[in-house]
Amino acid sequence: MQPARREPRYSVRDVIEMVQNGESEVEMESSDTDESDEDSDEDFCKEVDKENQPPMDCPADNYVDTEPKTNKHTMSRDGYRWLKKDFISPNTDFSGLDITADDISLHTPLEYFQKFVSEDMVEALAQNTNDYSFQERGTSVNTTAKEIEKMLGMYLKMGLVQMAGTRMYWETETRYSPVADVMPRNRFQSLLTSLHFVNNMTVSETEKKDKLWKLRLWLDSFREKCLQVVPEEHNSVDEMMIPFKGKFSSIKQYMRGKPNPWGFKVWVRTGISGMMCDFDVKWYDSRAVTLVSSFAGPEPVQKIQRWDKANRTYVEVERPYIVGAYNKYMGGVDLLDSFAAKYKFPIKSRRWYMYIFWHTIILAVVNAWLLYKRDCKALKMSSKETMNRRQFQAQLASSLILVNSTLQTPKRGRPSSGEGSPETQTVTSGSPLNAQKRPSKRCAHLPLDVRNDLVAHFPRKTGRGRCRHCNKGYTNTQCRKCDVRLCFTDHRDCFWDFHHQ
């Protein structure tokens, strides 16, 4: 009995060659009968065994077997056809969540920030810092999550009022109380040198092959938070440089034309507003330009003007539609770069990966501020009611320092003449002698996080002044933590109302 004929097998290379040669249709017919599974196919490979296993000298992943599993002849199983068709654009209506005022409640700067740097991330950072300091020095720095938050708040305040070095914030001639009064200089320096993000004793050798293994857990957690943000309709992907000029890093790159040409390259996906939705730390790439889209193709081709260097004149060139669509919404990453460059204090470190960590803190602040602005826009708040980046970062820094903590002035050496504690300093000339220092202007818009934390809000007597809450009565009672005057009488208790809003 003559064995049944089996249809041919096309290798991957054969299929590619046929497509490149312009053969639009490749038809493969199946056999009419299904009599035996011991047939031979000597045109392509050696004999296949009874279990239909591929021969040893013909790799299984290098051919296409089109034999049907059943003998039913239907159009969908007769074979495969390669057809040339025009690209049909699918429906591209934006289907993202509509942000309406009914679904939004305005949060504090600290609550927006914690959407990207959560309490669990700070807690893990404090634990790994303690473990690292003990492994390196034999003694732990015994830090807490709250102390780490204070350090982050100090860093953000340094970005608002920048000096040449961190020590200047504690020096007598250049002392800046909003930073220096949070913790002693030596304690701040000790925390900076001990910050760590992973337990070195539990990391495997396979994990250490990752060039960013010391920072990987922090980066993964931060990226996960960014991915939870509802993206905008228009997104773009571009390169971002984290400035770094040190010598002890294998992933440092040079990119000509960037504001900071030396540093770490990061591929970032942002919305048109500059909000970061995703990122990745890349130290090599190719020069090829690839554009992929689910809705835009090369058509319709547009005519645009471009400068011809050789002829020194403008010439008309054709631009695919996908390129124009990309260029229209590609400025998100550059906008994010400009936001991140503002109010960022350049803390120097011998550990190169710390530059990436501090950059993620600034990116978290920017993302939190942009998310706050999006909510303000949905609530139709005016520009005067919306905090700008500087005000937002200032309130965030105060919240990180003051929420659930007592602000204590650190002990210093012998004060110079004219200096004293904040409670005994006198006001400027023209004021009554030995009068108490008036509350600072920065407390006019104290964050709600600080006012409502119910920690260390104790009254004290001070010079008579207008109540900060009702703005009508005069009082000599002041909150030690909030540094504002508040009515505390039989007829009016602004002290309670101010701290329970």
C-alpha cells in the first residue's frame, strides 16, 4: 500500500526568503487521508519516528509543520496564507479614566508624596541602614523611619535655600535654623554615610551580577508606585540623565548635547505634563531610531521644511505621520528634567548609587506636585489657590520634619554674643526690650498634617498679638510646635479649633 503523502514543511529561512522575494501567497495543502504516522519526508529531514519527534539533525524550532491534527477540511485549517493588505487604523479613542471633581478629594503634600515614597519603603530603608552600619562598624546608628523622614525633609529644605556645602547650614555665620534645628550636624552626616537599601548578607551572587543590586529593591518599589498613576492620553519615551562626574562607576555615560552630559542614562515614559509613569537604568543602546505605534502609521505623509547643511538652504522633505505624532507629544521627559533640576541640592557622596537615590526623591516630589495640580485642575481651582512647586516642596519638607514628632533645638557649643535659644531671643531694634520673638511668616500656611497630628502641641505664654485662626481676637497664648498665636479664653478656644480641622 502506497504511503499517504504528507504536505511539505517550510523552514523559517524559506518563509523569510519567500516574503522578501515578494511572494504574496504561500499556500500549503494538507493530505486527504490520515492513514499512517510512520511516513517519511526525505526532502527536508531524515525519517521521523512514530511519535512524530523531529530528527536529530533538523532542529525542532527551524521548521513549520502544517499537518492538520484531524482530517476535517475547513478553510481555517487548510493552510497558512501570507497576504499583502493595507494598514487599517483601529479605533484610537482614549479610554482612560475620566477624572472628575466628584471622584477627587484634595490631599496634603505629604499624602501625595507618600503615593510614591510610602511608609513601608522608608521603614525598610531605616532597617537596612541599621543593619549596614552594624556590619560595617560594629555599632548600629539606631535610626528610625521618622528620623529618615526628617532627613528627607532637611534635604528638601536645602534645595529651597542652597549653600555651597552641607556643613554651612550649621556654621555660626551661615546657620539656617529650619535645617540646623532639626538634628545635629554630626548626626546628619552619620545618617548620610550609613544609608543603605539592601542587606548585603542575604544577597545572592546571581543578584550581585546586576550593576544596581544595592539599589534595586528601592528602584523596584518606586517604579511600582509610578505605574499605579493613571496615565495621561499622550505619553512619550525619552532619555534622562542623572548628573554624575565621579570615576568609580561602570554605568556612567557621556551624552553630547545634554545639559548634564556625564551621568547615568534612564529611559523614562512620561505624560505631556511631565509626570513620570515608568522608567528603566540603561548604560548602552544603539543608534537606530525605531517607532512603534498601535494607531499611527506612515500615512499620510507630510511635507515639511528641513535645513540642508550642504546647500545651506531649506529643503522640502517627506515626513511619515507617525513621526509627526511623536514629535507633537515628546516634550514630557524634557519638561520633567527641567522640574527635577529646580530646588535639588547636590549632596556629594563617595557611593555613586546615592546620586540615583537622591534623584528618585526629587522625581517623587515632582510627581506628587503634578498629581496635586491635576486634582486642582479637576476641582477648577484658580491659579492663586494652587501651590507652585516651591510652596509645595516647602510644605512637604515641613510635614516630613514635624508630623508625629517634637521639634527640639539640638545642643550646640557655647553660643556667641547675641545668640540664644529661640525662646529667649529678642526682636529687632525698635521693639520693646526682652520681648518675645514673633512667629515666623512660614507658619502662615502650616500643613494640615502638622496641625492635626495631635503630637506636642503645647501652649506657652508669649507677647500679645493677633490670633492666627480667627484673625479677630488678640492673645498671648502660642502653640510651641506650630509657632502661632491662638485664642485660649473662656469665650473662644481657637487653640482647639486650629488643631482639629
